Amino acid sequence: MSHLVGWVVPLVAGLLFGLGLIVSGMMDPAKVQAFLDVGGRWDPSLALVMGGAIAVALPVFQLARRRHPAVPHGPVEGRLIVGSVLFGIGWGLSGYCPGPALVAASAGSAEALGYGVAMGLGMVIGNRFGALDLQRT
């Protein structure tokens, strides 16, 4: 029984997450880009999606924090900043972030599939250079 739960629960959670992305419009790059265009024709509707996600997730995070206190982390490194900037540029230019891109790619979107390939290459390159950086220190 526990083996069944071990893969059914993540499967159902993933399907619900994908369905939420579809219903909220986060799979539409134009909608995401309109949300990010605060200086132009801003579309605030995704703020409601984010607010709803925060309202659902916050109590769960609070419960988890009580059960497992946060572990202190080290300083913010340059590669984290560079990676964050590259992620933001890719999100702004393509209108996709990883979750919606994977859902759209599984639905047959060639653009999202291209984004997924580029994201995978970026992860491979980042891991390779990150490993080199760790070896130097």
C-alpha cells in the first residue's frame, strides 16, 4: 500500500498543479508577458493566481516550519545571482517559467519544447561550470 501511495500522491499532485496552470492561463506566454509588462499594457490577473497560491501554501509552510526549523544557509554567491538574472531574462523574453513550459510542451507546444531544451542545456552548462567553481574553492 505504501508503495502505491509513494507514486500516486505525487502523480495526483502534479496533475492538479498542471491543471491549475492551464485554468489560470499561466501556459499562455502572452498572458505572462502582459503581467510582467508593468510599464505598458499590464494584466494584473496573474496576481490573483499568485495570491491564491500563497493563501493555500502559507499554512502548509507554517506547519512545516514548526515541525522542521529552518537550517541556516551560507552567503549569497555570485552564481546564484547570475542564475537568477538569467532565469528572469528567459522568463520575460519567452513568457514561460519551468512548470508551465513543461505542461505546454507535454500538450505539444513547439515553443515550450524549445524552451525546455534550452532550459535543460542551461542546467547542464550550469552544473558543469558550477562543479568547476566548487573544485577551485
